[in-house]
Amino acid sequence: MHPLRKFLVAIAALLVPAVAIACMWDYDTIRMERARFPGTLELITGKFLRHSPEFYQWRIENRLKRLESDPTNAALLDDLAVAYDKTGQHEKAIETALKTETIHPDRYETASNLGTFYFHAGRPREGLPYIVRALKINPNAHFGREKYQLMLTEYVLKQQDQAPVSLPLLGTWYTFKWRDGDEIKLPLAEVTFKRETSESSPSVRRVTLGHTFYHYLYHNKQTTSVEREQLPDAVKAVLGMMKFAKHDSPILLEALGNLLTQQYEGNPTTDAKLLAARAYLKASYAVPNGPIQMAYRGMAVNALNMQTIRTSQTQVSLEQVEQDFQKELSEGEKWYAVLREKELSWIRDGIDPEAEFDKLYDVEPVASGMDVKDPMSYVDKMTVLFVVGVIVCCIFVLACLWGAFVLIRRDMRRRAAATQIARQPDAPSPPS
């Protein structure tokens, strides 16, 4: 191939990556992740249908009044117990549910509620038998969510038995033991491992506090009955716990992050590491400043690193993700503030907030996030279009020059051939 033609082909090839730049990796990936796990970003950011604390306080008063004339009504007792739990009155919630159990024994709803109430009260071991009972009564309720709630409760108990701290449940601490005997503990995100045999180098000893929730589900001998292909169900179950229990629970957010970082059967299109990073970040916001918060942020960094290792995409930093996540959180907080103000106004005006809520909010909201608004600014897009335009113009000009060069060269060859023929002597005449 002629050198100039090779040059033109190379210039044309540059158009492909130039156009590809118009779709940022973060934008495309988060859109695909949200398609695989719908509603996840909404639950993490708090933009989903839920009641305010004031609503549940209203419900407590309402149900207590209605129970005066119907004290054994199981549905009213359930509502009262849940309202107590939602307002942080966990012991009253347990007391009410136990009363319901006495009046109406062996109900699935009561057993399920008690398992949750004991968990929220910091007494998961006492709630374990009630989760088991709920599973026996109705193993398929809530798409089998109790099965995963049971496993999560067992996992929490197992991790708390092995570690002096309850959070994070994942063992992310490493101990560096120096020759003088001093020990330094650092979160996983701050540790750099080096293989050195020098006597002057410190010996590194890993302190294993336990496995992730994912590993407990699928690599613990006691839970081998759970099939790997059911992992999406585990994600759905944790999301259900977040929606109906506590969406900002660090334990649930950590468990969600554990599951979202995994690939099902090694398929690189089935994880959601950007959503996992957001779950870990949200967990870090729900704990006090200090080592635990740093550990959760370290998990977010690790999730992003895993995304980079397993794909050929460009690394996205935690700062970039957190900047987007803060905007998403702000959107969710503003949306919830409007909902809460409406419930407050209904209560102030003596209007039934339950009826008004059902009339006004019949569809789950959707967080705009990055799958609705392209993260590229107008200036960025104009810059890309300008660069592409310049490259196209260059190719056009070069193509014209090449065409002119070919035509001129062909014409010159034709003229040279004609001149050569004109200069040749006349051929001799044949003999007569």
C-alpha cells in the first residue's frame, strides 16, 4: 500500500475512538447496572415510597384508639407494632408483637415481625427462632425473603462472635507487627502489600474477622443448599429488607455491596460495582467518623478497583463516584422532604394521611441519576464535535489532494507517452 494511502487509513481509524469518547464509561456502566438491579439506586438514596416518623406517630395514636374497641384485631396490632419499631421504640414493638402472638398464635406476620424487631433492638439471637418459625409457616412469602433474613442474622451473629467490633462485618483490618513488638492497624484501603524477605521489613499478619455475606451464603458448608444462580434473589431480598425495615442500615448496605460486587457464574455483565460503591459510601455516612467509616470507604475503593481489573475500562476514582452520589442523595432528600411536608400538612389539617398518601403516591419514583442525564457538558460535546469535524475536514482535503495528484500523474504519463511516440522516426516502407 502506498505510504500516503496508509496515512489516510490511519487518520480514518482515529474517528472511532473519537466518537466513543462521547459516551463516558461511568454513564454507560451505571445505566446497565441499574437495568440489572432496578430500584437499587432509589433505595440507596432514599428516593422511594416511605412514611415519615410523624406519620408513624400518628398511626400509633390512631391504632391505640381503634384498639380500644377492638383489642384483639391482629391487623391493628401489627400496624401498632411496626409503627413503634419505625419510631425507634423497639421494646414496645416486641411487647406488642408478643401480645399478638399470645392472642393469635402461629401467625406468619407476627413471627416475621418479631424476627425483625429483635434484630433492630440489637438482640438478633433472640429473634432467630421467630425467623425460623416464619419460614416454616410460609417459606415462599415475600419471594423467600425470610430465608435470606435468616442467613443474614446467622452471618451477623457469626461475625460478632469472632470480632470485638460489630462493624464492618467484613474483616478488612490488617495488623502490621514490627520487630520491636508494636502493632499498627490499618484499613484494607490503606495497606500496600510487598513481598520482602529482609529481616528489617515488618512481618504482615492478616487478621481475618470473617467472610463477606456473599461468601457466607455460597461458600459456607452450612449453606450449600443455596444455589449460585439464586444470587439475584439474595440481592432482591436485601433490597426488600431495606425498603420495609431500614434503608440506611449499615449492615444491610454492607450486605448489598457484598452481593453487588460479585459476578454470577463468572459473567462480567452481571455485577454492579458502581452501585456497590454507592452502598458502601452510604454505610460510611451512617457510622461515626473514624476507623469504621474509613473501612467502608476502603470497601468502596476496592469495588471500583475490581471493576477496573475485570474490564478494560478507565479507572473511576472514589472522588468522582462520590461527587455524583452526593447529587443523587440530594435529589432523594429533596423528594422525601416534599413527601414528609405533605404528610405533616395532612396530619395538621386533620385529614387521613393514609388515604391521601394512597391517592397521591401510587407509583414508585425514579432517581434521575446518570442514566437520564448525559454527564457530558455542552462544552464537552461541542469540543468532541469540533475535533471530529476537523479530522473529517483533514481527511476530505487529503483525499482531494490525493485525487488531484493521481489525475495529474496520469495526465503527465499520457502526455509523456504521446511525446515519445511523436519523436520516433517513420518506419521504412515495405519492399515492392
